[in-house]
Amino acid sequence: MLCVYLALSKKISIADLGAVIVLIGQFLQNFTNFINQINGIHGEALSVHSAMGYFGLLAEKREKTLHSVDTVNFKNVSYAYPEEETSAVKNISITLKKGETIAVVGKNGSGKSTLSKLVLGLINPTNGEIKIGNDPMCDVSYETLYKPATAVFQDYVHYAMSVKDNISISNCESPLKADDACQLLKNLGITFVDENSNITMQTELGVEFGGVDLFGGQWQQLAIARAAYREAKIIVLDEPSSALDPLREAELYDTFKKLCENKIGIIITHRLGMCMFADKVLVLDDGEMVEFGTKEELLKNNGIYAQMFQLQQGLYAE
């Protein structure tokens, strides 16, 4: 406005006005870039601060060897995530036994995934105690704690490597032979990998390095095969059929049952059909264990499980 006034007053020429307008535009652009750079530096400084905090953490001294994996015993276990006022799971007391499969159900945010992480030892309870056999979990070395466990999570990883390596990476100490791999996939009912098809055990996967990309359900089937290949005594399946179509899911029911045989099995699911081959059902609500027992017992109690069952049943009943 000042420049326009000066130009109208003939104190500056039209050429001067044009030059000033161009300079003002360049100044605004440079000033915006300067502010964005300050914002970027601030974000990087926060990342460095977090990294320095991580490097400053003291190493845990956990040297005890795990002796038995026959039971996992929860005693008044609670867990609250950092900077959260409420606990994700509250006062859970339960004993998981070898050869027993437990289905964990509940609405979103009820603490199902948190419970699975506690079973695997990925997080330590805020209150209470977890024992594997007679050994407190918080005293057992991570090497011996994680070795007998395996899991299939909802956010399974897409490894940019061959099909064979995608499976055998779960147990690098035991090289995977081609015949064993084919038999494993056959036992699991995984048919999209075949020597006569365009996807074989040697096919490189992942578009990052020019490999073949798979459908979501196929990636999930590989994650299930990876879990099956690992010789584990504790197996956690967190929504293991979330990316599978109904027909494929029905075919895999028997597979999941075989996976959990003679193991401590935990199945986190929203689909109550997955509970049909579980020995018992654990119902969580707002982080608390509100029901626990066989499917028949919970249906008779007419509680949360029975309500969920009737709702899902109503979707398919005429």
C-alpha cells in the first residue's frame, strides 16, 4: 500500500514499484522457508533428545535361565502404558497350562493385545507378577525367554527376501530344506506357493528390490508358516485371520488347532468362530477379566460372551 501510494504520488516510478513487489514476494518466500527450517530443526532436536534418552537407559541384568515352560501364571497383573493414567489390563490372575488353548475376546481397547505382549514378555507388568513355571518372568534372560515363544500379530512383517527365507527366518539355527518347506506348507494348506506356479520357494518377494508382491492374505499365510516353523512352546495368535477371506479362514481352523497342540496357546480374536477349537474363553472388558471358562459355561451364564455370540450369530441367521 505504501508503494502504491508512493507511485501514485510520483515519488517512485512504475519500474521501482514492480521491483519492490518482486522483492517483497521473494522476501516472503525466503522467510517462510526460514520458519520451516526452524520447525524442522526443532523436530530433529526432539528426535535426538529421545535417542539420547534411549542410550542413557541402564542395561537390565537378567541372567537367570528358564527351566520350565509348562505354565504361565499371572498373579494380580496390571499394566499401564507410559504417561497413561489408567491401566490397559487390571488385576489379571490366571494360569495358562501346556496343552491348553485360551481364546481372548472383548471389544476394542479392552486390553487383549496388551495381555498377549505380557504373555510373551515383551513388556513387564506395572504391578503383580508373572511366572513361567517357577521362574519369575522379570528375572529370566531375554534369550531364554523369547526362544520358546512365537507369535502371529496383526501387523505382521513383509520381509523383502525369498519365500523360503520368509519362513525360515523365525528359526535361523535350523536350516530349512526344500522338501521340509513343501511339507510344512502342505500341512498348513498353503497352496499359492508351488513349483509349478509363478511363486516358488526361491521367488524373491517385495517390490523394494524388484521382487513379487503378494496379497494381504498371502503375506499373512507366510506369517503363519513362519510361526509354525519355529519350535515353540508358547504361541500367540493375534487376529491371525484378519486378512483372510471366509473360505480360507474356515480352512485354517484345523491348522490353528494343530499349531497350538501341546503348547500354551493364546488366540486374540473378534470372531467367535475362532473360539470353537479353544479349550477355554477369557473375556476382557475395560482391561479386567470379567468371564473365564468353557464356551458352554459362558453361554449358560448369559454374560458378555453370550451377548457377543448372539449378536454375531444374528448376522448369519435368517
